[in-house]
Amino acid sequence: MTTRLVMAREPLPASGSPSVFLAGPTPDRSAPAPSWRPAALDTLTAQWNSETPLTVLSPESRNGQRAARYEDQVDWETTARQNATAILFWIPRDLRTMPGMTTNVEFPIELAC
């Protein structure tokens, strides 16, 4: 049917409906690189064939509008991951443009708890 995109710090949908959190590195302003998440959204949309919409949760900010406080971003991401039906990881490991080092720290620890 369709997908619905919810981006960083936007209201999360009620739990119970299918959702996927797009985990992995976010492009850094100091080393600009294209985001991988739009292609992931396109792929999920093309493959999703349920009558129930899929919510795709992206930790990237809409229109590049960063969080005023780091804690606001972290809190949103933590809640979004906890509420997601699935977590999709992509870690390109390109040390020049998108090393994804924070993903090493953030996700394995949280998932092991």
C-alpha cells in the first residue's frame, strides 16, 4: 500500500502499527555525503505490499533542521527504536565520508540490554 516517513523529533505514531527505524550513520556537515536513507525509503516503499501503511522512522532532521539540544535528538531516537517493529541497519564503513563510529557504541549496547 504505502509508507509514511516520520523524521527526527516529529511525533511518533501510536505503537502497534508496523514501523521500521533506519539505523546507521547520518551524514556529517564536516564531511558532506549523500544520505542513504532516501534510497532505503524508496526500496521499502517499492517492496511494501500490505494494506496497512508502514511507518519509516528516520533519525535525520527534516530540512536539515538540527535539534536545539543533543538530548532532544537522543531521546527521540531512543523512543523511536523502542517503539519500532523492526530496526534496519546500514553501516557503510566509509572512513572518509561516513564512518558510522557512533553506531558501534549506540546500538549494540542498547540491543544487548
